[in-house]
Amino acid sequence: MFSYDKNLKITGAPLWLDATRRVDTCVVSHAHMDHARKHGLTLATPATLALLEKRIGLKRSASLNYGEPYEFGDTNITLFPAGHILGSAQVLVENHGHRLLYSGDFALVKALTAEPIQIPESETLIMESTFGQPRYRLPDRARVIQHLVDFVDAALSTRATPVVAGYALGKTQEVMKILGDAGYRLSVHGSVARLARVYEKFDVAFQPWEMFNRHDLEGKVVIVPRIALKSRQIQRIESKRTVFLTGWAVNPAIKHRYGVDEALPLSDHADFDGLLEYARRVRPKKIYTTHGHKDFALHLRNLGFDAEPLKRKKQLSLFEG
Ligand SMILES: [Zn+2]
């Protein structure tokens, strides 16, 4: 049985999944800040725990390896790679033969710095729906990366400094790997670098990179979290070209909204088609959608799934009998 009232609680255990307030015991799917809290006991993959420790510090924690069931009373919790960022996990909850899968954030397209997704089947599925509208169909990843490389080359050819921005955890480490492996020299902002060092501890091998130094940027690509684009140290780079990497960039207005020269749709989420494919592969009898557009459940229903948005104050008896 689970209950939902802003936060998702497995009532038999009892433990929470990705709670947005401090709770006694919580399984955390990944280390993005939207659900990073100092819980009494945090259960997560070793990489997620290391990233959370770096970002917010933790109280007590226990690491769960992918694919290994963790017994919690008469409930089993098993984490599966979600392909979103390093350490990201889907959470499979099993109790008395019933299975509930919570997707967390996930991506089907393989990234260089996240464990490839493995999708278990489950009767009940609670899934994210960030890009749950048909207009969010992302172009092929290889094409987006080519556009990024072309943008960087064009900037360097005019002796401007390319400044590549993305979310501080995940996207910027992925772009460090992409551009480093492609032979570019990287000048990395401190908040990206401190998380990249955690990646290195978990065997993500970056080419040699340097800490950002405004006075030593000739021929280098600067990698920054998006919020640093407005900082003085970046603003003071004299000749620069800025690009922001986000799935939302399928909307051409994004680059004006964020005041960047270019925005490219490199995403660590499944796009609309990816969300539908994920639902097919889980083969659920019932789907609840969360973290995204409420219309996504309608699209699932049109395909024959029994689907609805997860609403507040929901109580479900899934695990009885
Ligand atoms: Zn995320």
C-alpha cells in the first residue's frame, strides 16, 4: 500500500520515495536538488549518496546497489539504473507478490556518464512525465552533439570563448566527457568541478581539465552551471559565445528567455516518445503520472493504458492479500 499527499509513502514499510520534506526514512532516486533533503535515514545508490554528501551533507545513510533487493519489514526495495545522471535509480517495491515501480527521472538514450537504464516489469507504475507533450520530441542525440561541436568551433575560430552552460549536476559532467573526449581543452567552473570529482571516484574518466581561470581562456571551452552565466566572473569574459543545454530548447524561445546566444536540446530525460516506450516496456496494469504535464495520462489512455495523474491525498491498497 502506498499513500500520496504531496509525498509518496510506502505505508507497509514505512518509508518515503523522493520526499520533498524531511522524513524518517527515504529512498532517494538521484542527487538533483528538487528532492534532496537531510532525512533521518537516506537510502540510495553509492554514487547518489556521495553526490548528496557533497551537496547537502547527510545524516545516516545506507547504500543500495543496483539489482540487489533490500528487505524492509515484509517489503523488498530494489534499485535499477535510470540512465538519467550518475547513480540515478528507478525504485521497485515488492510486497506480498505485488510490484510497484517508481521511475524517478529517467532517460532511454544512452549517456556517457550515467549507467544505462534497465527497465523491470511491474503491475503498478508511477512515472515522471517531464516531457509529456507531443511537442517535446527531441532530435537525435548525435545531431545535437554535432551542433554543439559546430557552435564551439565557430566561436573558437573567431577567438571568442565558447561558454557551455547546463544544470550543475549531470548535464555539465556529460558535456565535460563529450567535449573532453573530442579533444577540446576545458576550463571548468568550481561548482561543476566539485561534482565532477565525485564522478571520477565512480570511474567516469574525463580527459585532463582545468579549473576556471578568467585570465587563461585562450583556445579553451568554459563549462558552467546555468546560474553562473550571470555571475561577474563569466560576465567579465570579454569576447564570448554562450550556449545552454536543455531539453526545453526544442522550444526556440528558450534562448531568448535565458539570454544566451544558442540553446540546444541535449537532455537527460526521456522525450515524449521515450516516455511512451518506457510505459510499454514496464507492461503495467495501472500508471500514475507525476512530475510533469497532467495531459500525459490522456496520451497513455489513448494508447490503451489505465492511467491517471497522481493526485494529492491518494490512498491505495496495492499490497494486500
Ligand atoms: Zn533529475
